[in-house]
Amino acid sequence: MAVSDALADLVAPLNAVLFHAGADAVTWAELLGFGTGAACVWLTVRAKVANFPVGIANNLFFLVLFWSARLYADALLQVVYLLLAAAGWWTWLRGGEHRTARPMGRATPRTLAVLLLLLVPATWALTAVLARAHDTAPFWDALTTALSLAAQWLLNTKAYENWWFWIAADLVYIPLYLAKDLVLTSAVYVVFLGMCAAGLRAWRRQPDRAAAAPTAVRA
């Protein structure tokens, strides 16, 4: 049996349709992606390191979902997220001084400037690649990919500004998934947007962030 056939058989149960939400045929992958995604963001709002293993499970479910929907950048992004989640997990636990837990802080102006500058060429390059790969929404898929990677980088360093990048990505994700008839996933990102707003408030009040304020977090 070919490897591709074996993988198809492995993920087939996740592509089974459970019910319909309008034009969206909701599968196990989408439903489990909803649950683990919401749990991951909630844990992140509360600054719990458990957000990383839950996020890895979310990446696997969304990898199956997005590949099936031909949103290739979002699908491949889940693989990158999985690797970043492993790095972030270690950083939160051992990324502080003397390998202690990493405190919250703010990204340096230089880090933010570099990330913002990289958004333009990253989006342009990804758009060109995805258009050749017949992605169904190359520009928007590329833009959300670039924004999400920047957000994940800041989250891994426990920088407060990660929330602004997630919010920007969510504002694009919501209509993108709605246009793809992924109604439940679009609704999930509406919830995520609200959670990001809660994250902004919660992280602003965190005592360890206040203690770290004199020294900016360096990516």
C-alpha cells in the first residue's frame, strides 16, 4: 500500500461528516479543531503553559481540515505551528534567567519593526507560490499565514504584543472561512477574536508582566 493511501485511510475518520451547518458539512476534524482551538486560546489568555500541548492537537486536526479544503498555506502552517509550539513550550518553562520559567514582557521596538517589515515580502512570496499551487484564496491565505507566524513568534517569547497580531489575523480569517463555507470554523474565529480581546486585558494585569516591564522581551 502506498504511503499516501495509508495516510488517507488514517485520516478518513476525521473527514467523516457529522452534521450540516448551512452549506458547511461539519466533520470530526472541524469539530475537534473547534474544541481544542477554543481550549488553547483560553489557556493562553490565562497564561497557562498547557496551551502548547493542546495547541499541538489543534494543529493536527486543522491540518486535516485545511488540506481537504485546499487551503494549503493554512494546512502547512499547522506543521510550522507544531514545531513552534514545541519550541514555545520549552521557552515558557526554561526560557527565563538560569533556565527558570520565562516572565511576560513587551517585545522590543526593533523586534516589532522587523516583524512588520517582513509581513510584506512574506505575503507577496507566499501569494505567488500559492497561486501557482492553485490555492483557492492565495493572497488572503498568504496574509493570514504571515500574520499568524509573527503572532506565534511573539507568543513563544511571551510578549504581550502577540495579541495584536492574532486579532489582525482573525479579522481576515473570519470572512475567509465563511467564503469557503466553513461556517463552524468561521464561528470559532469569532470566538477567538473575543478571546484575544480578553487576552489583551488579562495579560496587561499580569503581575509577572509588570515585574518584567523595565526589561523588554527580546525575540
